[in-house]
Amino acid sequence: QVQLVESGGGLVQAGGSLRFSCKAAGSIDRINVMGWYRHAPGKQRELVADISSTSSPNYADSVKGRFTISRDNDKNTAYLHMTSLKPEDTAVYYCNTKAGGYYVGSSISYKYDYWGQGTQVTVSS
């Protein structure tokens, strides 16, 4: 059984900062990618940022230059530092972890896909 334990989030004024952490707890093999998605009312869920096992980050265009993702492989934990927050960043943020990666041709797929419970971020103007 694997659980993603999230912490962080909350209410902040525009221009402020917040931090998230996400720890993968339990029996988990070969974590490949850790990251966050967000879901705002009336919008589709979107990838915010993720980071590979070799710490290569990937960001949505809307957060580049403002958010920084990092991870500690020894602790199976990822971190998201959000700065210069805008009202449009308001959403429920979900930690995601993908493990058991394998290639199908040149594309990678994952045997396991875990989700956190979600944390509300509200940015007031």
C-alpha cells in the first residue's frame, strides 16, 4: 500500500509564496516521476510541474520562472516552491507519483500512478 502524504498550501495574497511537500510512504519500487497537477473550477486538470528521478524538471508555461520543483530521492519526497502567486493559480493541487516505468517502443508508460488527497490553494487579489 502506497500513500502520498501532502503538506502545504493554503490562502495567500497575490504576489505571495507557498510551499508544498509530498512524501511517498509505503512499499514503493522505482519511483520515476513526482509532481503536481491542479484543478480549478470550470477548467480541466493540468500539469503544474514534475521532476524525474534524475531531477530533471518540467513546468507548465504558466508557472515557469515562478515555481520551482525539487526532490529528495532518499526520502521519496518532492517539494514545490511557488512564488509570485496570482489569483489564476487558485485551484486544488494534487501530488502525483509515477513508478514502475517501462518503454513501449520509444514511449514510456508507468505501471503505478499514485495521487494525493489534494490541497486547496487560494490566491486573493
